[in-house]
Amino acid sequence: MRFLRKTITWALILMAAVLLHYVLPRHDVARITGTEIIRMDFSAINRPFYAQSDSANVDLPQRDVRLINTVKKRTYLLGFIRSDREKVFVYRNEDTGWIWPPYFKFDSSDLQAEALANVSTAANVQWVEITRYGWRNRFFTIYPNAIAIKPIEGPEVRIIPWFNIFFFIGLGIAILFVRAMWRQFRERVIDPGVNDTRDAWDRVDAYADERRGAVSRWWRSWTGK
């Protein structure tokens, strides 16, 4: 039972970590090399990783998807650590609307225009900060969704993920608060109930022993044994 409980606990922790890794925002330092629009057929595997179509449009199984092509600096740990190494990276640009995840993005058309306005060339190298969420998977054709684009002075600009910092601080406080409430609930409700149950069982067991003793004495009085 203890092994099963630990297995379920660690499975829930792993699922929560995967969910947070997908939905929490990350900040990439990149150079935009171009934009394009491709026609995509969604499969059962990659469809959950795409947001809805533009706000007020019907979401179809096949539609155009805006892409932003970049060369970005590698980052680790949700953007907390950034490397000097670069890699080619592609973002999608879709509205999230009022659904999950709660970024309430309705301006994908404007964001595509911002991307075009900040395209980097050999004669004019332009670095930008791209805020996004999601994963990039080439095998299943999954792209992270760009949320915002902001021009910056250069690749040496250090970006502090304040939202993630405050989120994890708040999450830690919430976990400690819930843990304290659970311990108080267990001490005030569960433990007394368990003790009352044990006391009642002890009384029943004592009564049963007493009755068995009375029956034994009656039997010896009749049999002499």
C-alpha cells in the first residue's frame, strides 16, 4: 500500500511538472529571419498542442498556421539559464482566446506584423525578445506559440523571468498553506475519529471476551470441567 501511494504521488508530481513546463512562459533572445504561412492537417497526436484559430473564426481540422522563423540563443530551466550557443527555431503564432492556456491572446495578426517589422538582415541585425509557451517537436510537427515580441539592444541583454519566479514562490507558499491546513484537519477530525473507532473496537472486543468468559463459566458449572 505504501509503495502504491508513493507511486501515485510521484506520478502526480511528474504530470504537474510536465504541465508547468508546457504552459509557463519563456523568454527567448532571437533574430527573426522570416515569416510564412503553411497549410496544416492536424492529427490526433499534435492537435491538443495547438490553440484555436483566430478569435471569432471557426476552428477547422485543416487551416493555415502562421510561423515565425528565427535563430535563437539556447535556454534552459524555463529561461533561467541562457547559453551563447544558437540554433534555428520556429514558432507558431495563434490566438489562445479565452481557453487554455490562459494567455488571452487575440492579436496574432498584429504579432505577425511585428515579426515582419523586426526581421533581421546581414546589414541590419535586429535582436528581439520572444515570449512564448509550449514545445518544439519536429517528429510530430509541434511548434511553441509566440505571445509577444519586443526589440532589444543585443544578445547580451539579460532577461529575468519575473513571472516564473513569483509563480514558483506563490506555488511554494500555497503548498505550505495547504499542507498546514491538512495537518490541522487531520489532527482535529481524522485522528480523533480514528482514536474513537479504536476505543469502540476495544470496548467491543472487551465485551466479547467478557461474554466468552461467562459462557465458559456456565459450561463448567454444568459439566464440571
